[in-house]
Amino acid sequence: MGKGKYHSWVLRRFCGSIAACILTLAVLVGFVVLVVYLALHPSKPSFYLQDVQLRSIDLSDPALSLDVQVTIASRNPNDRVGIYYKTLHAFTTYREEPITVPVSLPAIYQGHKDESVWSPVMSGENVPVAAYVADAMKQDIAAGYVLLHVKLDGRVKWKVGSWVSGGYHVFVNCPALLSATGGNAGGAFAMSASAAGGGGGAGKGTVSLKFTQPTYCTVDV
């Protein structure tokens, strides 16, 4: 073997050894991170719907218009794992039909055992819904109760020490029962006369539906 070929062979062996060391180190670091992550076993956050204020609703048109404010709390149950809420959108549904436009909530970091509270105002102006949905809501209001669902959709990341995971999809579903004989929260709101079955010249009537009680939400991560 000539001198030039020998030096080339030594260089290739050296570079191969360096690459193998780097790859081995990367695998070991990844393995350690995975072991730590699995050992800590982060639990998904819990969500709690505290209040619902249905301010106004108009069912006089085939489309639906309403204004609602909710107060929803989240708690990180983990002792050693933080949670980044990177994106989170809130909206309201009735009988699986969206009735408000999604509202973006502020991105936050939730430390160990920390709690966070959001109070978004959600509105829907002339939201198109199926005819049976509008009719069902009119009947529910006339009967003195309405079951809405407040939903959150977004992405979270786990933080363990200085390590931050990739993004995970989070979906939250909170049932919100409003009743004419509800609890202390809520209040009166204006409803179009036609929604209550009145004539077009009757103007708006006042209805009082109250959020019956705070409730826990289902959380999928």
C-alpha cells in the first residue's frame, strides 16, 4: 500500500469512527430522554368549566346569532412536568353544530401543579345551521333549558427539565347546561320574539337561563 493510499485509508477510518461516536451518543441521549419521559409519565391536564354567561341570542333568521362568555380553568396535575399551551382555540356547539366562531386563547406555560383561567367571549353572527337545529333550540328555550358544549382545540408540549417534547393535539369538551331554574351563575338575555314563537312585530322578549353548575370536562391528548 502506497503512502498516499495509507493516509487516505487512515483518514476514512478516523472519520468513520467519529461519525459512529456521534451516532452512538445521539442514540444514548435519545434513549435517556425517553426513559426519563416514560418514568415521569406525564398526566394530561384537567379542565373545569366554571361559568357561562349567555348574553343574547337571535333565532329569527334561518341562521343563528348569539353572544356568550365562559370561564374555564385548567390545572397541571404533574409534579415534575410542565405544559406549554402553544395554540388553543375555543368555540361553542349545540347538537354537534358549531354556533360561534373559534376564538384564539393566549399561549401560556403551566408549571408543576399550576392552574390557569381563561374567560373568552365567543360570538356567532348569522351562523348557518340546519333548520332542525334552530327549531330544536327554540323548543329547548321554550322548555326552559339548553345544553351547549364549550370546546377547546389546540396543541400542547411537555417540558421535563430543559427538554421540551414535540407538539401533541389536545381536545377538550365541556358540557354546559343552562336552565330556567339553574344555579347562581348566568342571567337574563334578550331573545328574538320569533324564536319564542311570537309574531314579527312583538320585538324581543327577556328570557332567564342560568348555568346550572360548574362541571368537569373530558380531555383527549
